[in-house]
Amino acid sequence: MDVPAFSVRIKRLIADIPRGRVATYGLIAACAGNHRASRQVAWLLHSSSRKDKLPWHRVINSRGGISLPIGGGFEEQKMLLEAEGIVLDQKGRVNLSRYLWNPGSVAGM
């Protein structure tokens, strides 16, 4: 697998997540071509979301939760999601059946 091309697909998918929707690390990895690359999605978000202006806050874990720790980004991500109308429960989880983005034809990039 061409790693740079895979990274580009990941970034493109993240950039395409619409306002008011979320995607999981695993969904992004699978749609980019490697369902086992969730950690690479997280690494790319950590290393390039600011410089590439990616909507990093729209990517959450497979349980619908914010993976960042309290005091280490959790509050910022929660605030950004709520500003887009996404409702989180008291544990910081999103109802995936309501807010999960379905990339549809984007997955065939």
C-alpha cells in the first residue's frame, strides 16, 4: 500500500466530514482502504490537523466517545461538537445512530 496516498485519502475523508456529523477512526481508516489503520488516522489527526485545517473534532472512537483525556483536549472537542449541534451524553458520547456520517460514494476514492 502506498502510505503517502493512504494518508492523503485519510485527510480528504476527514476534510469531507460535514458539520454536525462525526466519523470514527475505524470508519475513516476503512474508507481510506485499510480497516486496521485506526491508529494511523489518530496519528495523522495529531500531527497535521492544525496545519491542514482538518475538522479533527469530528473524529471520535468506535463507542461514540471522545478519546482525548479530561484536561487534555476533551473539553475543547466537546465544545466544538456541541457548537455544531451534536448532543453528547454526560460521559462525552455521541449517539452514532443519529450523528455518524456515511461517506457513501466518497469511500470509492
